[in-house]
Amino acid sequence: MINRLVPPAPAARSDPSPAEAIAAMTRDLFVATADDLVARRCAFAELLRNVREILGMDIAFVSEFLGDKRVFHHVSLSAQSTVRLSDGDADVRGDSYCQRVVDGRLPGVITDTATLSAAADLGITRTLGIGAFMSVPVVLGDGTVYGTVCCISHSPRTALGNRQIDALRCVATFVAQEIERHRRI
């Protein structure tokens, strides 16, 4: 577990936004993980659990695109999730929300999949119980798309928007930097 010292917010400010809270966590990971693979994996697991909880989602993960497969890394599931998804699991990349977000066929934030036929009609919507979805590409320094960082809620989430997607972008940037530094996460 990583111990964090978070300075108190200035008196005139309200609670930090999700993006600010997650940016603070990622800064802590830069210091805590050094070059130890086991420490980095634990730090990523904690980061995704915290992201999932801050954003009020049921599932969070990093996906990696390997050929025609989407491979799941650092999967974090809420206690209420009935989905069985583990690190290393894989499915068909072309059938995924992740690929469709990268291609521009789905938006990065879907507050209610039932209201968007391009999402509701996908088999993966039922398989993973996707009621709401957020995804941000993980883009490496050379422009290569490694995969995505995603969060899933089993219920629609009308409160998802710019603040939440900004938080996920912070995580995707951190993931890309860690991949560049270590060539694996």
C-alpha cells in the first residue's frame, strides 16, 4: 500500500475535482514505484481502484491492443460487480468499446448505453453489464496507441462528463509515461 501525504486544500477552495485528486495520486506513484516491477504493479492496482471509487464506477482497467486482441491489465472490480474479469483476460479487439472509442465510432463518455444503439447493440454490453462507460486512449510518445484506460458502471451514470473524463486522461497519460519508462506496466 502506498502512503500518501495530501496537503490540505486551501480554505477558500472546495474539494478537489476528480482530475485533481487523480493527478495527485499519479504524482505519488512516480516516487513510489521507482524501478521495481512488483511495486509498479501494486501501485497501478491501487491507482485503478482509487479511480474507480472516485468516479463511482464498478470496473476500471487498462487495455492493451495486441494484434486483433484486447488484453486486460490491472483490472479493478467493485464488490458489487458480478462480472468475472481478470488481469490477462483477452477478447476480440474489434468487438470492444475500447477500439470503437479509438476509431471515433463511440464517444469517450457514454452515460447510458441503452440510449445509444451503437453501444446497446454490442454483445460486450451484455457480457460486461455496461450501463455507462468511459474510455481514453493510451498514446505513446511516438503516436502509437497502446490501448485504453476504461471505467464501466453497471448502471447509467448521468453525472459523467468533462471532469470525469479529464481524470481518466490523467491516468492514461501516466500509464503512457510508465510504459515509455519501463516498456511494460
